[in-house]
Amino acid sequence: MTKESKAHIALATVGLIYGANYVVAKSVMPNPIGPNSFIALRVVGAVVLFWLLAARSFVWPRKQDIWRFAVCGLTGVTINQLFFFNGLALTSPVNSAIIMTSNPIMVMVISSVVLGTAITFQKVLGVIIGTIGAVSLLVLSSSEDLTGLHFQGDMFILINSMSYAFYLVLVKPLMTHYKPTVVIAWVFTFGLLGVLPFGGLGLTEISWSMLDGWQWAAVAFVIFLVTFLTYLLNIYAIHILGPSTASAYVYFQPLLAGLFSFLFAHFSGKENAGEITWSKLACTVLIFLGVFLVSSSERLQLKLNRR
């Protein structure tokens, strides 16, 4: 099996875990664990696991790379985690997954600005169509919820998506000088510095004895699989395939989130999937069309560059 095939399998695994995460994490937030406390717990656990894995390859960052590690920690961990979990606590799993499909479009745009990749008419058209789909979904969510909490949650997820797009682009150059495990360990260490002020104290306020078996399983799932394993597999895939391909696997998340939401509601009797309407499906189609146009343009550009 080639390295590229292994990287694609890694990304498919990440998509599967993320699809389940929308439902699993939602089931323990905001009660009995608040979003910020959950984030702090997740990042602290991940930092320990990443450094255990990277201990043998430990190196200090070069002075010229410290700023990039810090920005990757800010965008890939601090902002990403804070806005995702706080957004998920306010909106539905399906809405979150649909909005995250805008991530590949953002990666393409940021790559053009930061890395100088070509911008074509097809890419611009894709960005416009995808943006219309995402914004329309936000408007629909706002009209459904008179309290405005759904809309606020959706906006948080959109900010999370944009932040993660910056991370995917900025982290790639670091892997020319460091092993992927060392990169992700330092990224999470810098990210932890930004997370602790928001959720560190909340860890002492959680009634751990009140958690039932499912909730303990959900916490373990988020720390070991959603955080440690997914970031590890993602950094491995980015190293081999690049940020654009890695972000493309987010397309699976609306389908998987909807599937897991249905299964969770069916077997647990708890409804947290959110209503799926024809309007939302139309928004999803617009986002997918935009992503397809941008991605196909990118593939064509790569073929032309190889000639």
C-alpha cells in the first residue's frame, strides 16, 4: 500500500470520527460539562499524549519558527476548539457539520493569499456559490430560533471553520524541518496556553462523581479519538497530501453527522439532531457545488503544473 493510500485511509478515519463527534460531544454539553471546561480537559489530555509519543524526537523550535508554532496553536487549537465546542453547545450537530463544509473553500482562498496558489474564475465562482449556501443556512437557522442562540452557535462554527483553514495552510511548512509528531506536540502546547484561561478553573467545578457510564465514555472518546487520534492522522495526511486534500474530507461530515444523530436519537430516545428541511438541503447542495468547483479547478492546476 502506497503512502498516499494510507494517507487517504487516515483522512477517511478522521471524517468518520468527526462525524460521530458532533453527536457524542453534544450529549454531554453544556451539562454536565461546560464547553470551555470540556475544551481544557481535551487539550490537556492531548498535550500529555502527544508529548509521550514525540518524546524521543524532542527538539526545541527554531527562533524563526516560534511565531508559526504560536499562530498554529492559536488557530488550530485555541480558536478552533473554543468556537467549535461553544458553537456546538448552542446549535445542532447537523447545522455544525453543514457549515464545516465551507472549510475546503476557505483553505483554497487562504492558500492563494499565503502560499500564492493560482486563483481562477472557476475558483472564484465556487467560493461565491459556497458562501451563498453557508450564509443562507445561517439566515435560516436564525429565523428558526427566536432566542438567536442557534444563529450565534452557527456563527461560532463558521469562525471555527475559518480558523482551522488557516491552521491547515500554516502548519504544512513546519513539516519540512520537524517530524509530524513533534509539530503537533508543539502546536498543542502553544494552544494550551490560550485555552487554560477560559476553561482551566472550570475543571475543578465539574461533578465527576455524577457522570454516568455513557458520559465517561463520551469524555474518553473526545480526548483519545476526536483530539489525539484525529489530529495525529490529519498531520500525517497533510505531510503527504497537502492541506487542500485534507480539508476535502470534510465533505463527509454532514452525511455522517446526520446519520449518527439519527442513530443516537433512535437508540437513546434523546433528540438533538435538529430539523432537516428542504431549505437546508438546498444550502448543502450550494456548498457542495462551490467546493466541487474549487476542488476541480485545483486538480486541473496541479495537472498543468506537472506538464
